[in-house]
Amino acid sequence: MEVCNLKSNQKKELVSWAKTLIIGVAIAFIVKSFLFARYVVDGASMEPTLHDHEKIFVNKLNFNDRYNRGEIVIINGKEKNYVKRLIGLPGDTIQVKNDQLFINGVLSKESYLSHNLKLAKEMGSQLTDDFGPIKVPNNKYFVMGDNRLVSMDSRNGLGFILKDEIVGQSEFVIYPFSQIRNTK
């Protein structure tokens, strides 16, 4: 009788552990698929804000169902994902003239470009070639990389971005550990 109870208790314990493991895997899947994810930066298009091979934490939640100008977003491309800065919202008119960004006719300060602007001037070139004015269509966004000399973005290959193509917003760099920082 005791041997039977021992086997029954072991079986109950094994079933309990299996349930816990299945629930844990399901929660991890839901969190990674719908809430948060880790992405690896590929390339130099966002330097010096983000560097090649850095790992970033991305928030996939979008409670207010819109994105804000200046956010760093992950874009689900046809062949790979892209990390870019959101510049133009639906309906905005975008223009760059003499390395200055105008949104709806108002000069927009881009403090995150100061390092790259200095390097471009030292090379005797503009960081961002003049373009526009162009109007961002409804339900679409205009994105650019911070390293505009090498970035493929809405100006030269990605075109306007559909809201559904935006995976989420970058929150912070999680690796390398010596470079952990907020990306907001």
C-alpha cells in the first residue's frame, strides 16, 4: 500500500511540474510575441545613438495606438528588420534644407545629430541632403537613421512606413552590459 502511495505522489508531483513548465513556456511565448522583445542592431545607420551588434529591448505595447515623433522604432521589413527614428507622422510635411529639418514648416531641433553633423562638416559635406517638401500620406510614417550619410530609410529605399510595419519602440540598450542606457 505504501509503494502505491509513493508512486501516486511521484506521479502527482511530475504532473504538477509539467503543468508549471507548460505555463512558464506559454507565458514566455506571449511576452516575447506580443509585449516585449530583444533585437540586435545590424549596421551603422543609427550611430552614435545605437551601435552595430548592440542588443536593444523593444516595447511592443502601444496603448494609445500611435507613435510619437523622435521615437526609435523597429520596422518589420520584407527581408529584415530595421531600426530607425520616427521623423514624420501621417499628414506631416517634411523638408530638409542646409542640414535643418522642417516639419510642417517649423524648424525641428535634432540634438541627437550633433556628433554626426560635426563629422559631416569636417568632411566638407552635408549630413542630410536637401529634399522636400514632401507630405507623409495618411496611415504612414517617415523614418530616418541618425547616421544619415549611410542610412537606408524613407528617403532612399524604405519609403513611407505603414503603421502595421512598426514592431515597437526601442526602450534601452541591454548589451553590452558596459553600455546599458535608455534610448528615449
